[in-house]
Amino acid sequence: MVAVIGPNGAGKSTLLKAIFGLLPAQAGTVLLNGADVTGKPPDALVQNGLSYVPQVENVFPSLTIQENLEMGAFIRRNGVRERMDEVFHLFPDLAARKSENTGKLSGGQRQMLALARALMLDPKVLLLDEPSAGLSPKMVGTIFERINAINEAGTAVLLVEQNAREALSLCRRGYVLAMGRNRLEGEALSLLNNEEVGRLYLGA
């Protein structure tokens, strides 16, 4: 699990969109399992094991929780029910309300549903854009617990987060973006204890 932190406007969300083929990459290469996937459209990337959860508009509010998960499995040919059961096991609070309309969920519950929907295709890599944005401190803790569980189950995670301290505490490695460029990188714990990172990005 890798964290990307930095101030607003640093290019964190743009980075994820470029990786996922939503924006054209101006330079560099995107490798997925050693294969060059730079510039491939999102549907092709999804079929190759990449999932992306944007910060906003990441669920279908007019559908039920279960229908949202079914939409997440749209290219899966078999095993949908079994995978849904596995996802509900990870998100039991969603399982208890699977027939409810998503529009009734709180912000934190919608974020959990967005994570759950992204897992329906059993991705190799999960791109997360600000999953804790706008959530209560208690719900932030819950979201990060779920993300950690997803990672421990075998899915690689690239986490863009404004909550830099929590992100670095959770991840193994980190990158600090500033003005669209990679300013610092290293082991997450090392960045967490770095005086410059603390002064500029952690409020230390």
C-alpha cells in the first residue's frame, strides 16, 4: 500500500486519473504487472485488474446497495453471487441494508459502498482518491480499517489522501507531490518522521 500526499492542487487526483486513462499522460509510463498500459482506456484497464474509486460521484444513488454491487461486476461472467458474499463479509453493515436505496446512506456509508463496488471484480490494484474526505473522525477510522483489510487480503492500494498523517501511518511507502512534481519519496514511516514533511504537510 502506497500513499500519495501533498497540498491541494499538487496534482494528486490528476495523477490517479492519468493512471486510469481518464486524462492523457503528458510523460512517463504506467506499468501494470510489468506491462505498459499507458493511455489505455478505463474499460481495458478494469479488465486487466485495475479499479478506481473517485472522491465524488462514486455510487449510483438511484439504485439499491445490491444493485450497485451488481453494476460493479458488470464484466464478470461468473461467480458474482460468491464475490458479493465475500464483499458483504468485509462490509457487514452494507449487507444488513442491501435492499435499501443508496440515496439514503450517509457519506461514510456511501464511501464504504464505493469501496465494496470496486472490489466486485477482485482487482489486483485499487486506486483510491481521498476516501476520508468530509467524513467524521469515527468514520475515517472505519474507512481506513476497511482499506487496510482490503490490502491485507491481497489487493495493492495506491492511496491519495489529504489526511497525510493517517495515510503515512497506514501505508508502507509514500510520495509527496508539490506543484505536479514528486518532491519526496521513501518508506512511509521515514516520511512520517521527516521534519520537512511534518512542517509542510502534517502540521508539526
